[in-house]
Amino acid sequence: MGYYHIVSRIVDRRRVFDTKEKERLRTLLRRVEAFSAVQVLTYTILDNHFHILLLVPPRQPVSDEAFLERVACLYDETRVDMLTRELKARREEGQPESAETLKRPYVARMYDVSQFMKTLKQRVSQSYNQRHGRKGTLWEERFKSVIVQGRVGALGAVAAYIDLNAVRAGIVRDPKDYRFSGYGEAMGGEVLARLGLQKVMDPVSGWRETARDYRQLLFVVGEARGLAGNGQPILPGFRPETVQQVLEAGGTLPLPELLHCRVRYFTDGVALGTKEYVDEVFQKYRSRFGGKRTTGARPMRGGFGSLFTARRLRLNLITVPAPV
């Protein structure tokens, strides 16, 4: 099982995702999620890129029933009917190996982060190009991904970073009002979005507790920070009094580790979590690092407490947000 923060951008960072395109991308995201047997914990779709926090469970056998249900999420009735008839015929003829061979090309694309992203981006490109009469790649490069430790501190920090994008970009004042995000969907009553955030905060808790705790996390993390020469916040966000109001409304709870937006740790850090976790990832993928490296974990600077990454990034953590 693994957790990943994934980012992908449009070629030349052109703003091609208007409201209709964002809705199409969100629909495709949920369909590919169902087909791939992964779980989108939260996400944000902006004008020229998107973020996803993804849980990929361990690979496991796929029954014929589950296989056909997943295929139906991504393919038309003709394909599903053909596979249904073929599977039934091969099972009835006592050819289990032949039946599994039929399923294998589809099952190989399940439980895999790379295949999930390949399928999603291909589907988006095909749909967009067909409707806009264009050809060629739609995406800037291969997606970026960071492995995230499956603990509340790390998952909560990354989830908040993702759901605060629309606030940092000045699109909305409250993250609940941005409907092309996991938090926005969850606050609108979407079951899958709520289940994703419950997994981030505490899988045992119900939605009411999750909504309360996650909102406090978002507003503490999302407070505006620093001042530029023109008097504007270097890191746009919530006014301190707004944060206080949210905390008072939600009751007194231990405050989460502070998070700064526009920090490259969340896209370029390779792996994120405790020192022990990052060292474990480093040893597993030792060949991908320089020969002089002896340890993997690098402490995150800027008030991130006990979190570490596998790559030491720039010391100047906060920058003026680029247009998104």
C-alpha cells in the first residue's frame, strides 16, 4: 500500500481548464479511480494543472464480478458485453487459465499509480483534442509524484496543501466554496470525497468529526503569512481573526503542524514522512540517488516539526505564488 501526492501540468502551462473542462476532468478522475481500484483521498483541479492525493492498495486477485464492474466504469456497453460473454464461455468450458488471460491486460492496469495516471491523462487528452480539433500532447511532462507516509501528520499536511490551492490562488476565500476539489465536493455531500478525507484524518471517525478537524487544519495551515514590499501577504490566505473564529467554532483541539503553501517539498521531495520512513524509502530506491549519499532523510525547514523528505530543497521556502 502506498500514498502519493501527484501533480500534472498542461503543456506551456496554458489555461485550458475552464468550468466545463474541470467538470469533465473530475468525472474522468472518478471513473479511472473506480476502474483502477485506488482511492482519491483529495484533489484540486485548477486552470492549467491538478493535484491528487492517492492511496494505492496492495495488488490482489480480481474476481470476474469485480472485474466487469470496474471495466464498466471506463468502457462502453459493447466492450463490457463482449468481455462478459467471453468470460462466461471460458468458465463454462473449464478454461480458467484462458479466462484469466482475457482479464490480464485490464487487471495489469489496476493497483498501479503509473497506470492510473497514464489512463487518466490519455483519456483527458483524447477527450479534449477531439472536442477542440487539436492533435499532439496536452501535458507538459510526465507527472510528478511524492511518496507520502500513511500517518495523520503527513497525510493531513499534503491534503491541506492540495485543498488550499484555490484559496492561495485567490479564486475563493473559503476552500469549501471551490467545487473542483476534494474538500469542496465533500462539503457538498459527495460520499467518495468524504470517505477520502476520513482516510486522511482518521478512518474510524465519522464525517462529522472529520469535517470539524479538517476544517480547523485547513484554516490554521491557510493563514496568510509574511508581507511583501507592497504590504500584501507573501503567502495569501486567511486573516488571523478568521482562523480564530474557525477554531473557536470547532472547539479546542491540538493544532496540527503548520504548513506553508508553494513549498517544493510537496512536489519535488521524492518521499515525505518521519525520519525512519524516509530512510526506509531511500534504502529501497538506493540506486536512484547519488553514490555519495549515505542517509536518506532530510529535515523539512520552516516549521514542519518532525517531517522529513528524501531531497533537501532550497532554504528559502516561501515564494510569491506564480499565476495559476
